[in-house]
Amino acid sequence: MRKYLFDFADIDKLRDYFRSELSPGSSSERIYFPPEVGEGYLLYYKISPEVFLLINNYKANVDIEYFRKPIEEKDIILHFRKYALNHELEKNQIISRYSDCYTPGNMRCLDARMGEHVFIPKGAMVRSTMVVLKSSYTEPFFIKKRDMAERLDYYVRHSHQHMHKFYLSYKQSNLFDQIVQPDADKIENHLYFVSRGIRLLETFWKDVLKWETENDPFNINSGQVGGIYKVSDYLRNNLKEPFIGVDQLAAMAHMSRTNFFNMFKEIHNQTPLEFFNNKRLEVSYNMIIGEGISIKEVMDTLNYSNSSKFRKAFYNKFDMYPDVN
């Protein structure tokens, strides 16, 4: 068991603390875990003196406990992740236990004045990012617009209790993936991460502005969200078969046709048919360009019947024809 005690008051001290604990003497931006503790790294960036970006990307090789100490300042912590935590409330802290249940992605909002005790078991894959907003950053919003403070206070009070009902939007999910699982062979510049952290923060404020304090923003049915991802997995695994239609897909998700169609588009930013066709084109690109397979064989494999329509769709997506090497 490894234990770490820290707070989010000062990102420079936080960075120095974990570097001394995990990789002393290292000058790399990435703080790598020693093999006996984990595989992967932590990253800490200052978006501004009042906004911090924290990235967790590792597999735990031992049981790990984190004790995040409460601080006096009313800082806000936005925690985006694609793994599940079970939460219990105590007097002055949250008890969070890792669950191996994958989620489509969710976010909770915490008041830094409440501490947290987090349990990460051996073998856990930790993929998350946090944006810490200092109180000096949020106060100007509240001075100008009092209802904003009320909405955010409501959000802070309820988000960690409703994680199973709240999922990342399509844009947030894409930004999260770019931050937490970037192409390491291409991305090294810290501005890449900072710019995406800023965009992720913008999506949060836009969401807060949409909510009225008297309404419950956490009204999304987690079973339906799971149904959407069950359908999208089905489509990915059956690209060689004809598209079965929205009615059958909605039945597969145990949802009404309208609700299924609208929620699928909200999550994936495209209709089920567009999703299916785009995935088919992506596979055809890899087969033709990457593997050198003939167009006829690809069309037969992926159930394309019209050569001119296939070539046109391929060009519209990739700005090139499939028979151009």
C-alpha cells in the first residue's frame, strides 16, 4: 500500500511533492511512476496563476491511497474521468473507492474546502483530468451575476452524488481523450494540453449557464446511456452487415425511437446511420490505403453495392478517391 497526502492549494508545491515521491531528480514535465508503484505518469500545468490542469494517466501496480487535504479557500475542482468511483460523504471529506466499472465519461465538481480519501486498488487503470479553479478566478463571475454563483453552488452540492447519471458530451469526451490519451509520438508541447484544458473549462461554464437552480440537471438515465454505447459497439462490430435501421437499434437499447435517436446524436454528434457509414469508411480507408487491398474486395467485404456512391463518399470524407495511391 502506498499513501500520498497533499492538497490543491499550490500547483508548484503539488508538482514538487509528487516528483520527490515518484521520480526524484527528474526534470521531465511528466512525472513517471516507479515500476513498483505504477505504469504511467502525472502531468501538472498552470493554465494561469488561478487555473490549474492536472492529468492522471497510469495503471496502479500496488494499492494506492490518496488523502487530499481540505483547504480554507473556496476553490473549485472539476474532475473529468472515464472510470467509476463510489462515493460516501463524511463530515469533512468524501470517501471515494475505485470501481472497475467503465463509464462513457463523467464529471463531478467539488469544493476544495472538503477533503477526500481515495482508494485505488492494484491493477486499476486511472485516466482522468482535473481543472482547479482558484477562488480568485471564480469570484468575478459571482460579483457580476449572482445567479451564476447559485447555479454553481447547486452543482457542487449535487454532482458527486449523481455521477451515474451524468456523462460527458461529445465535445468534452473528445477533449478528454486528447488530454489523457494523446499520441505520445506527436504531442510534447505543453500548450497542446493547456489549450484543450481551456476548451474543456469553456464547455463546463456553458453547461452551468444552461441550468436553472430550481431544476435538477442530473436527470439523465444511466441505463439509457449504457444502451447507447451498447448500440454503438454493435455497429462497430457489424460493419460488414447492412445497417439494420433506427427502430431495431432503439429496441436494442430499450428506448423509444425518438429518445434513442436524440440521445445517440447528443453523445456521438451524428445520427446512427452517419456513425455506421463513417466507421465503415474509416475501415475501408485502412484496408485500401494501409493494407493495399483492392477496392472491389473492400466493397464486397463491407457490403458496398454501388461503386460511384462509394467513391464519392470516400472522397467527401478523406478528400481523396480510393483508387489514388
